[in-house]
Amino acid sequence: MKHVTGIMMALLVALSSCGKSNDNTPPEKVAPLNLVVNATVSTDSSGTVIFTATADHAVSYDYDFGNGYIRTTANGSTSYTYNTPGTNNYSVQVTAKSADGLTIAKSVSVAVPVSTALLWSDEFNQDGAPDPKKWGYDIGNGDNGWGNAEAQYYTDRLQNAQVSNGTLKINAQKESYNGKDYTSARLLTKGKFDFTYGRVEVSAKLPAGGGTWPAIWMLGSNIATAGWPACGEIDIMEHKGNEPQKIYGTVHHPDHAGGNADGGTTMVANETGAFHKYTLDWSPKQLRWYVDDKLYFTFNNAAGLPFNHNFFILLNFAMGGNFGGAIDPAFTKGTMEVDYVRVYKN
């Protein structure tokens, strides 16, 4: 009897141990399977592509549209509109995710034609002063209300703004001039060209040196009556020589101006040694900033914001000031070089 009882006890212990082991086994995680991605490119050259993705056990889908823009959808269906003129190829990656966080990814290539009319441009092919039919100048030191405590005096002299060998050179140089220690130029299309909505592309090589502050930007054409920032300001590109490689894209509007403005930044290698394309895509729904066709900042537009009327373009090279910061004492001369400015109507 004792022997039988011992065997029964051993069996009970073994069964109990097996039960505990099974209870502690974590459930197997479920991964998405059989990911299928389809892309339908619009035939009207609008740049719109309709994407659909399906996968077993997927609860969300991440789309990387191949230009820096990423979107997440729950059902796998979405559309995206590309805006770069011409026919461009994009590698779109879709990542399906399960409820357990496991993923599966697949890429699809799309060739997207975009037919966008060129509205206005300056290719800077005529040597000499900038084309007076396209550009005017702001002259002075900013004491009339548009300065930011900068150290330069803006002129309309050839030594500060000149077209040669196919590019515009805006030169800032150290010299005593009308009470300032530096001179430079600030060009603008005010009274000559303005527009509402479109795509602005500027190819530029930026100056180097502490305190340099080049900018490609726009102001609302109603600034004389509405004032700033009610007129709106769109900074397509700003750069501080004191922060090498960092590019700023910003919008200024009421309650969001100056240090409280809405904006984004990106890092660009060799920004002072090579030309890069700085782009603004502006529509009633959004403003998007790109460098070399890579998106880095998006701002949602709305009817109540001052970004739904005509704006004009400015190109300038400031020194120091509230944004540019301390100027390198060794700085004597720098150049912001512009290959072209092009405005496309969407």
C-alpha cells in the first residue's frame, strides 16, 4: 500500500508540474502575412497616386512615399499627390503592423508625371545688375521697421548684387558704410510679381562664417495696409553661419511670429560648398518645405490664416542681428549664390 501511495503521489506531483509549466507559456505573437501593395497613378498628370495595401492580421499600415513624407492608415488605403514637375520615380515602402507589434514590409516603384505650368522665373543668364523688370531693392539699415538689429546696410550697388556666369551673387562685405560695419543686398519682387499658391524652387549655394544669415522668403503683398505679421511671412530657407548645415523653414502669422513662429529644420551636408534646391509647395490645404526634393516640414493652411492671398519673393543676405547672432571678427566677405528662382502654378 505504501508503495502504491508513493507512486500516486509522484504522478500527482508530475501532473501538477506539467500544468504549471503550460500555464506559464506565453501566447504566440501573431505576425502580419501576405502583404500585397497596389498603386494606381492618375492619368491626368496631376501627380496623384492611389495606394491600396492588404495583409492578413494587419491593424495598421505605414506609408513612406519615397520623398520624406510618411503617413499611417488603418485600412491600408490612401492617396498622395506628388508635386515635382516632370516624370519622377519614387520607391514607396509600405509596412504592415499586427496588433502584437510585428511587421512586414514591401516596396513598390511608381513613375509619376506632373504637368505644372511655369508661372515666373529668373535664370540669371544676363550679366550685370539683377533684371530691374523682376527685382527691386530694399535700401537702408532696417531702422524703418523691417530690420532685426542686423549689422549690414543694404545697397543697390553691383558689388553687393551682381549677375555673372549664370548666377546671382549677393555679396556681404565688411566695410564702414552709412554708419554700419557691413554692406549687402536685399532683393524683392514687390510691385513686379506676386502670386497665390504654387511651387517655388530656388537653387542656391549658401555663405559660410559666423554671423552670416542668408534667406529666401516671401511676404504678403498687403503688408503696407495689414502690417506684419498680419500680412503673413513664409521663410522658404534661412541659415545661420553659427549653426552649420542647419536649414530653417518657417511661417510667421498673428500670435505665431518671431521666436513663437511655426517652423521646422533639417540638416544639409555641404550647404556652403554646393548648390541645393530649396522648395516651398503652397496650397489652400498645406505648405510643405523640401530640400533637394526631401520633405522636412508641413504646415496646415486654413481659411483664417494669412496664407491665402498674394505674396512676393525676397532674397537677402544679412549679418548678425537677432537671428544671425555673433559675427566672426575674421569675416571680410561672403556670397549667397543663386542659380535660379522658379515659380510653378499648381
